[in-house]
Amino acid sequence: MNISPLIFHRSLGLQTPHDQSEDFSRVFTSYLYHYVDYDSSTRFTLSKGIRGHHRGVNCIGADETDGRWMVTGGADGSVLVWDLEQGYHEDNIKASTTVLHKDKPDHGISSIRFNPHNSSLFSITSYSSTLSLFSLTPSSPICLQTYPFDSHLYTHSTSPASISTALIAVAGSSPHIRLIDPRISSTSQTLFGHVTSVLSVSWSPIYSSILASGGRDGSVRVWDIRYGANCLGSLDVNTMPRVANRAAGKAHDGGVNGLVWTSDGRRIVSAGMDGKMRVWNAGDGRNTNVIFPPVVKNKFQSEFPIVITESDDAVGGEMVWIGNEEELLAFDLENGKMLKRVGIPKSEARDGIGRITSLVRRQGNGELYTSHALRDGKKLLGRREGVAGWKAKWLWKEDDVEVEQTEKQKKLQNIFEKATKGPVRFS
């Protein structure tokens, strides 16, 4: 039996009109993403006295309010904090501080999230079966609370729409999803429905009670936590969403380790270990049949690197970015067309920079940052870390040759110069 799309649509609360207003920052940032390249001029290094990620970097998190702070988690359980504004113009970003040894997990970090309402708070999950909440301080981050679990943890998600509590959904090798209220020291709710490990979770950016999750069995389930532990529906690649049960719909033929909502909460992008990516209409739960080229490499059970960047009609639609082994790929969310393919330079690979393990965007700057595994057991030299930046080339590399501007670039330049009262050159 299939669930009614009308009921599904109403349950997700998607009957309100979408506000199409755009500010200048969004337009300009959207433009920057179309010209992203590997930033080989900026290096991430360690300050004296700080111990780094000796076994590579598993994951990365960036604050979603100020766009200043970034945190990286290592395969050895180490956690480093980076101030992206300090030393930024000297092309050498140094780790500001590190989590004390007594507070770091015994095993590798699996995911990092900043509180979407407070850039001084972040949380981490680890393969040590713990979720830890931290507060940034001028010295070392302070561990506020640690929650022990009975299974390995793969990922977590903090609700951007839940301002009062900022509920945290935690997923791992257990088939159950645990909801954590940071105001209390125990699990506030448990969601039952998956029959295997849960590899991905993602809250709706608009509605605080709506959560999507991806299972190792290829299922994508949508939850409304107002209705207790019952799943609202399960997405199916061929039909409308099905009523939640143990024989629910199939979204992928492999584990779903990547889930992300569009900023308006109207679409969900899923990535499966079958090498497929799909776009779902959150209003009725249907597959939108967007076809992506067969180039996606997704063979690791860990969280798949995927983000969606801003849209603007003047410069193009929303872009889906993925970390595809040792390259970044960007696709048009509307039609699946590949828009950009940028690889790690060979010189960087020779130095030991390996596959991309995690991907985040810097809020309001048109920049992307990636964490990397170490290649063939190599160790990076010069106290350097497996972190890289990607941004519009003309922002970090001067060009002696004037490049003729397109009409679109001229219009954007005029807007930007009026807003900043300063000259800017597009190339």
C-alpha cells in the first residue's frame, strides 16, 4: 500500500509559498561557485606545540553563521580547530587549538557538526561509540557533555530549524536513530524502523520536526518526530512513497550514506553506494528522475561528501558538489548535467594528499573545504595537514593578462562595486 502524496505533502508542512527574494550576498556567492578551483597557494599547517592528524583526516565541519571556524577530525581521534580569518591573507592557515587528550575519543572521528545557531558550539561522533559536545574557547575547546552509545556511530545532524533545543539525530551501526536534547544528559527519543545500520541522517532546514535517514539496506525514510517513533514514509525509486513498514520502498540498491536537503526544504538529494544519486520531491516523496552521469564513485561506508550551493537565476541553478575520490564534481540540480570537474593537482598527490573524505562550504564566501586521507601511508611534510581549500581562482591568483569580461561579469562587477565602493576584476 502506498502513502497518499497529499498526506505526505501536508505532513511535511510544505504548503507555504517559497520566498523567492534574494540578497546581493547570495547572488555574488552563487557566482563564485561557478569558478571554483583547487587553491594550491593556501596551506593548512600546525602551530608549534599542537599535535596533528597523524593518520589522515576523516571529516570536517564548518560553522554556519559566521563562516570563520572550522574543525577537523582525524582517524586517530584527534580534533583540531582552525580560524579561517587568522593568517588568511598570508596563505598559511594554522590550527588555532586542539581538543585536549583527555577529551578526545579513543578511535577515529566519524562526523563533525556546528550548532547552526551558535558558532561557538560544535559536536562530534566517533567510532568509540560516543557523541561529544564542545564549546570553543581561546585556549582549548571545553567538553560540555559526552553521550555514550551501544554501537559505532557513523554520523549525526543538528536541526537548523529547532532554535530552542537544536535536537541532534545520531546514527550508526544500530538500526535505531537516537535523538539528543542538549539540555538533558540522556537520549530524549528513539526512532524505530530501519532494519539495518543507519548511514546518514539530515534534518529539514525549514521544519524542526522533519528528519530524513538513509539505511544500509538502500532505504530512505522520512520521519515526523511529533508522531512519536513512527516513520512517516519510505521513498521508493519507482513509485510514490510507501507507508512505513519493514517491507518499505527501495531508494537505492546499496547503502545510502549521503543525504542533504535543498535550502528551501522542497527537495532531498540522496547518494547511494550503488554509485547513483537521486533527487526527491519532498512535497510528495516522488523521485524527480533527474539523471546524473555514471561517474559517481561511492564505495566507502563512511559519510559521503556532498553539499548543495546557492542558486540564483542570474548565474544558474543550485549546484550539487560531491567529493569523488580525488576530485570535486559539480552537477546541475535541475537536470543532473555535470558543470565542473576539478581534480587534486598531481604535485599535491605526490606530496601525500589522498582521496576526499569530507566536504563543507564556508558560509557566505563561495569557498569549499575538504579533508583528505593520506596517500599510500605517506606523511605530509612541514607540519602540514590533510586539509585543502577550493575557491574562485581569481580571488587567490593574480593574472597579468587582462581577460575580456562577459556581459554577465560586467553587470555583476557594477553591482559589487556599488555595494563595496571598491574595484573588483573578474577573469
